[in-house]
Amino acid sequence: MICKTSQQHPSIIYITNILSHHQLPVARELADLLGPCNFCFAVMEPVYEERSAMGWQGDSKDEPWILRVYKSDAERDRLWEYLRESDVAVIGCRDIAMIRYRIATGKLTFMMSERWWKPPVGRFRLFYPKFAVMAAQFRALSHYSNFHYLAMGHYAANDMAFLHIFNERMWRWGYFTAPSTHSWKPRTHKIPRIMWAGRMLTWKRVNTLLIAIMWLKDAGISFRADIIGDGPVRDNLIAQRDRYGLENEVTFHHSMKADDVRKRMRECDIYVLPSNGAEGWGAVVNEAMSEGCLVIACREAGSARVLIRDGTNGLLFQEDDDKQLSKLLINALTDVCWRNKLAMESCRTINELWCPSVAAQRLVTLSEGLMGISDMPNYEEGPCSKILL
């Protein structure tokens, strides 16, 4: 429970749907900063089978500040106690009753989420009665001054602005993966390597990457590409590769554990994220940048325009524009110095700004400012910087 007598910082409960290696790093930093009895990381659901197959090990850690709400009624009772007693709550699920209960305490409350209007349905979700009711309830709750929004991805704040909620109470947030354990080194491969990893779903747009790779081969560019993962369109993608005659250039691998994917990233030159706007964030961008890859991403993916400054620490292309992607790949593959310059800056961006330690410290500092404990911070960029629309 909360150790009121010993705390130097506000106590925080951080609630998420599932336990993932995309959120544990910032949770560990918060636990270290606040002390384990002044921090609770509440997990609402177990890791489902598909995620487990990809190496997500939801029950592998037994850290005392993790509350697995789904395990018993007693754990759920503890959740409500933390909601009542904690100075700050960060809520990452759309549970109206929970949020209403918390706001009623008068204490600082953040809701964090990816964008609501993901394609292809987008704003047409409001025609679904249940979603419309939920949106109306959130809009009513957003008028409380102790309720703030942590936007995860470039489009998340715009989606809230469409509902005219939160207004001046929106702050940048995201997923914060573990920093690389290796220092950055320039890539000097004679045959550069391209990589993609994830669940093979239609909206991940791996087919766009394969078409761009076909243009690379036609241009006489030397390269190798590794595509890692499983999913419903995997067989179609392999057939597409074979149809384009890319068997020697593109190798498919089944899903790997997160650590193995990170190792592959350290061995490749370019990571491509072709996902469309259905990618609410895309934590592989954090990971690839941290491991020193040049990341080329579709600008519609949530994390792309948050983490990547086009032409400075990475490259952006328009959705489904395989020719633009191929041109960016050709430029990056044929100009080693430029590629390494962007990759070095991308590594610095993640490891010095969008990293778990900075995010945790800034969340605590922002909370203290909003609570009147200390002066309000004014971060110009990165986690907890203010969003003005």
C-alpha cells in the first residue's frame, strides 16, 4: 500500500491493459524513483496467446509493485484502494466507472491512449451507439480540471480535439522501450541489410515494402532484407516475394523473442515501418532507433512524426507510396555517410530524450507542477511537453 510517511514524491498508480516490454521499462524507472511502496503498476488483463507466441512474457516478472488485477477479486479490491489513495493516477484503459471514481477524489488523473479514430473506420465509430455513449461520457468527464490527457502518437491529440475535450490539458506521451545496451557504431556492411518485424497484418503494409524492394533490385542496388513475424497474411507475402523474384534478397523468419529482434536490429542498417494510421504507436521505431538503425517510416504511423524529424534523425514517406519509399531506400543505401549520420542522431533521440528514465522523471515533475508542489515545467519537446493545437 501507499507509504505516506516516507514519500518525497507523489505516489502514482499506472494502469495498463496488458503487461508488455513496451511499458515495463518506464514502470521500473518510476518504481526506482518513487520507491516500490509508492508506485503501483496495475495490469488489467493477461497476455493473450498471439502475443505470447511473439515472446511477450506477461507473468515472467514478480516485481512487488506489479498488481495483476485479473488474477483475483482481492487484487481488484487493491486496485480500487490504490485509485482512492494514490496522489496521481495514470489510466490506460477506457473504463468509465474507474475514471469517474478516480476523478471524484479530486486528485490528479491522467488518461493515456493511442488515437481513437484509427482507419479504416475512423470517426465513423461515433455511429456505433456504444462508442458514441462512451465518447459523450469522456467529454463530460474531461471538463474536470484534475483530468488530463497523455497523447500516445501524433494523431491522438487531434482525435481528442475533434470531440472538443481536454483543450489545454494535453501532454505528449508514448511507449518507452528499454535503451540499447550497446554504444552506437557506424554500419560498414558491404551488403547493407534492411529489416521489418511484427505481426503480419494487412494494415502493416509489408506488401508496400516488398514492392519498394523490387524497385531496388531493378535499380541494381545490392542489399539483403529480413522480414520477421507471423500472421494471417504471411503466406501471401511470401508468395508476393516469390512472384517478384526476390528469393535471394528477402528472407522470411518466424516470430522471435523481443531480445532476439533487438539483436537483429543491431546487425541491420535500415529499419522500415510501412504501417498505415492503424498503427497507434509502433514501438519497433523506438527499438530500431535505439539500436542505431536508420528508420524509414510511413508518416501515418503514430510514433513516426513524434520520434522522427524527417531528414535529421530518420526519413518519412507517404502511405502506400512504394516509389517514394524505394527512392529513400536507394539514397540511404548508396550514401553510407549520410545514412550513418541520420542513424547516429536517431540513436541519440531515443537514448537521451524518448527513454524510460527521462519519461519517468518528467511525469513526476509534471505531476508535481500540476499539484502545485513545485513550479510547472516547460518542456519544448519529448515526453510531457505540452500539446497546443
